[in-house]
Amino acid sequence: MLNGNFKLVFFMPFIIPIFAGCASFSTMQTARVTEKGKIDFIVDGGSAYYANMPPDRYPVSELGLRYGITDHLDMGYKISITNISILDFKYQFWGDKKSKFAGSIGLGGGIAMGAADGTVAFIYDTMLPFYFSYHPNDWLSLYCSPKYILQKIDNKSYDGQYESTLTHYYGASAGIRMGKRVAFLAEYSLFGNYPAERAGLNSQITCGLAFCFYK
């Protein structure tokens, strides 16, 4: 039977409203999974540049949490005022809470909806991230996260016209985490995309705080 904490995390994607926008590039976590039964909150903000989308810079403000399911598996939910709402899982296949090196693989999905100029857009993201981190001591971590994102956008106009596009994003985030139960994180993300007509470099600078809610 699911305990109360797990139920809270599991149903959050159906409770919190969805905001529209572009793909989310931030990672804001190391390769270590959240400890079993605990919840980590992440609050962050920064600035993002999306290729071929004026104006040049967009503000970033995100709220997320992660719940430890087992010693090697956690799940997370993230929502942003400027982009997509994401549910994901992370499995740690290398290291543990005491090892200096850690590695994990993730799988996530996002959804958003927006309307402009007589058109409603439905945005779907599928993400495959990897996480690698180095922990020289118990309060400092360095991490890198390569990630692939497949984004599908369905545009439906009010007069009945329909158009669907696919975009492939590929890149990585690198950052630092300082602290234990309360930690400061800072990272830089750089991503390219395909096809050629939408190609360009997308970047994001993100800083924030992470803290453990339950001991």
C-alpha cells in the first residue's frame, strides 16, 4: 500500500495546473537518488536563451520535488512559470550515499498547453537524461548531466487546421551543489536542436536551493 508521502508526490501532476512554454533544460540535482522515504524540495531561478525565439532572454523560475522510492530509485515533479510540467524517474546504477562517484539514468515526460494568435498548442516532451557526479566530501558535489529531449508540438487553429512538428534537443548541464540538508546549486546548460530549420544553441543559467523536508 502507498504511504501518505508517496500519494502526495504521485498525484501532484494532476493537482497543479500546467504552464506552457519551451523544453526544460535544467537538472539541479546530482546522480545520487533521494533517500528512501524522504522528500527533497528544489526552488530555483535564472535566465534562458532559446534559439530563434525573440526576445533573446527569458526568466526562469521553477519549483520541484523528489521522493525516494527505494535506495536506488526516486521520482520527481517539476513545474515552471515559463515552460513545461515534468514527471520523471531516476535509477542509480553506480555508487551509493557514501561513494565519491555516482551514476544514474532517468526517464521523464512533460506536457504543456498554450494559446496565441488563434492557435492552441499542445506540447509533449520525452526525456532521457544521464547523471554523473563527484562527491569529494559530504557537503560538496560536482555534477554533469547529458540529456536527450524529443518534443512534439500539436498546433490546432480555431478554424480547424492542424499541424504537428517534432524537435530533437541534445546537450548537457553541469553544476555544483554546496550543502547537506540545505544546499545551494548553480549550473549551466547548453543544448542544440534538430531539424535544421529550427537549429540553434539554447542555453540556461540556473541557481537555486534544495532542502530535505522529512528527516
